[in-house]
Amino acid sequence: MELALDIRNLTKTYADGTAALRGVSLQVPKGDFYALLGPNGAGKTTLIGIVTGLVNKTGGSLRIDGVDFDAYPERARRRVGVVPQNLNVDFFGRAIDIVVNQGGYYGIPRSIALKRADELLKAVGLADKRTAQARQLSGGMQRRLMIARALIHEPDLLFLDEPTAGVDIEMRRGMWDYLKTLTARGVTILLTTHYLEEAEQLAKHVAIINKGAIVANGTMEDILARYDESQRERDGYRGSRLEEVFLQLTREPEKPS
Ligand SMILES: Nc1ncnc2c1ncn2[C@@H]1O[C@H](COP(=O)(O)OP(=O)(O)OP(=O)(O)O)[C@@H](O)[C@H]1O
Ligand SMILES: [Mg+2]
């Protein structure tokens, strides 16, 4: 099986001593749709930061499309696109320029980038906002602009860090459809989301991370099969099966009083 992403024993301790990743291993097959789920502070954005070159790892190794990240960082990174959790965008820049300029970082000739950018803006439903400034877009539109920007260099592996936070229901479904067309074309996607029904709709594989360690990993069916009926009504709410499994694996144990 060819792997788009092969992470082995990845660790990250930030300068202030926070151990954000405590030995994470993850193998993502080519063309897969992988959901990385976990509570706030679990280490999801840290993991994505390392793979996209924004955060330096403390230990472990990673390969992207078989390319060793330490040996060939530029080559490895070129295969990756990212939609960051925290929108990092020139809010006064125009939508089309934001996408085209990103192509510049990857050395894509401007004429080609312009053509691609127009196609991408159309694909994410922003054709009519082509010349609007980013600050003039709604929050959900800004997220979609980030998806277009992430795809300008035609990456093989796309990281989406909560891409649908604040996106309305209809737009979200439109984004789901679009993401499915990407995987159908062979793009590998790793997604984080707190909307578990979204993960359930899209993902073939799921990894659940808690406090810097993976606590469950498998196909969506494997994970759902861990559903334990007896725990269901523990606190009066009942969610989807995935929600219940997630909570069983990640919630704080009750402290004895
Ligand atoms: N630059 C930093 N310096 C120090 N600690 C950090 C830094 N960035 C993140 N952390 C810490 O690392 C841990 C993991 O954070 P991370 O952002 O990776 O979590 P996350 O899973 O993405 O959470 P969320 O669902 O809230 O986005 C947290 O304890 C966080 O406080
Ligand atoms: Mg995060």
C-alpha cells in the first residue's frame, strides 16, 4: 500500500514545556480521506503544523509521498496544501490575488496561476467575489477562499484544519461535495473537525487523538463498532455513535469526591 503520509513516533514539546505530541504514529494511504479528531488542545494543529513546516518537531520521522521530510524538506512540502485553523490572510488583498500570489511561492508562472485561480474560485463558489477584498467576505467565504488558495500548486495531500468552522449548512454540504471530487481525483485529505457528523459523512479512516497520543485509529466502521450501548445515557444527552465513541475515549475520568 502506498502511503501519502507516514508519521512515526512524532513528538513535540513546545519551548514552555508543553508536551503537545507524545509519540504519534499515523499512516495515511494515498487517496484516503482521513479524519483526525480530538478535543481542544489534543495536538491536531500541532501535527498539521509539523507536516506543513510551520512547527519544528522535537522527535520522530515523517515521509510525504515516500519523500523523507528531514532529507528533502522542500520537496516534501511542495506536495502539501493546507487550510489553516487560524486564517492567515491579507485581509485587504483581493480574492483572486490571494490565490494567485500563493502560486508565486511555488514558482507557478502568473498566467497559469491566474487560470487555475479562476477555476478554483469557481469551484468553491466564489467566482462572483473574484475582486472582493478578503475582509469583505463572510467568515464561511473566507474559509472557502483558503481552500482555493491551498490548491493552487495542485498538492497531492491536503490538510484541512477545521475548514467548515462557521460555515453554514448549505455551504458546508457544497464543500463536502467538492472535497469528495478532490479525493475522487486522487488527492489525499486529512481533516480535523469538531463536527463529528461531518467526519462520519466524509472519512474512510479515523484517528482519535487525546492529550498528544492516538487513542483509536481505524476505518470508520472499526471505530463505530466500539460503540458501547451501556454508556449511552450517561449524562442525559445522546449523540451520534461516533460522538459517543469519541466521548468514551477522550473525556476526563470523573474525579472521586
Ligand atoms: N506555540 C505554542 N506554544 C506553547 N504551547 C502551544 C503552542 N501551540 C500549541 N500549544 C499547546 O499544545 C497543545 C496542543 O495544541 P493544538 O493547537 O495542537 O491543539 P488542537 O488539537 O489543534 O486543539 P483545537 O481543537 O482547540 O484546535 C495545547 O496544550 C496547546 O496549549
Ligand atoms: Mg487546532
